[in-house]
Amino acid sequence: MADFVTLACPTCGGKLQITPEIDRFACTHCGNEHLVKRSEGVIAIQPLAESLSGLRRATDRTASELAIRRLAEESESLRTTRAQAETRVQECQNSLKARERGRRELIKSAVALPLAVFVTLLWPLPLELSGEIGPLSAAQADDLIVWLIPPVVVALFAAVTIQRRLSAPALKIRREQVEADLAAAQESLRSVDEAISSLDAERAHHRGLVSLRE
């Protein structure tokens, strides 16, 4: 005949007879299920609901720990994406600044250099008015050539300078395209910031759950 151990049901207090081979049973009085815990000759009864609750807490804690690691990896990836978006924003801003500088230089060249050519054309007039040279209308061909050399040199310099300003790389990029790229990069930056903020909040939530289940 099997050895019985008589214990009281922790739920209803009814008398229970436990045999050595039983690990799980239902109380014949209240119907609640229990687990039999044996440790160093001591036998105890634990309601199955409590055992499942503890198992669920352990499972939830593990899930939260795994979620924290996953969210940390996703957050790190998003921070890399954010750094790339920041770099793109800076590049677009620098491109717009360079284009604006090039435009200002082109305007100054377009105004100042033709004016310099015009002023150079008039350089003999003060000499003529002071009487140091004769009237230009009576000048010989050689004198006229000498008179035209400075204006021609300045005109060539002006043409080369303006052409160089027009061919500057900064001016070849359409402003509308740069502004569109800048807006897209800024929108990407905002989206990444929102995603990082959401991940950080979720990580904080899981950390709180882990600390509660410790």
C-alpha cells in the first residue's frame, strides 16, 4: 500500500492525501489544481495559478530583457542614420552658401569689370586736357594702338573673370534642387529623431518592467 501524506488544501482547507508519485492534482473538495513541491524531505502544496503566475512573470521579464537588447540595436542603427542625415543637411547648407557667394561674386564682377573697361578707355583724356598730349582726333595710328592696349587688356581680363565666375561648380547646381534635397534631409532627420524618441520611451518602459519583476 502506498505511503500517504496528509496535507490541507491551501485554497479550501480540505484534507488531501498525497502519494510519492503525485506531482500535480486537483482538490477533491474545491476542484482547484495544485502542484506538489518536494525539497529535502519537505512536501508543500502550491496552487497551480500561483505557479503559472510566477512562470508568466519570469517569461515576461525575459521578454522585456530581450526587447531592451533589440531596441538598443535599433536605436544604434537609427543614430547612425541620423548622423548621415545631419551630414547631408550640412552639405546642402554649405552648397547653398557657396552658391550664394558665387552669385555675389558674379554680380560684382559683372558690374565692376565693365566699368573698369570704360574707365580705361578714357585714360588719355586727362593728358589731353592738360595739354601734355595732342588731341586724340589728330593722333597717329601708333598712338591709337597704344591708347587701346590698356582697355583691351582690361576687357580680356574682365571676360576671363566673368567666364570663370559663371563656370564655378557652385553655380552649376540648381538652387531648387539643393533646397529640395535640404528639405528631404531635414524631414528624414525629424523622422529619425521621432523614431529614436519612441524607442527610448519603449526601452524605459521595459526597464521599468524588469525592475518590477526582479
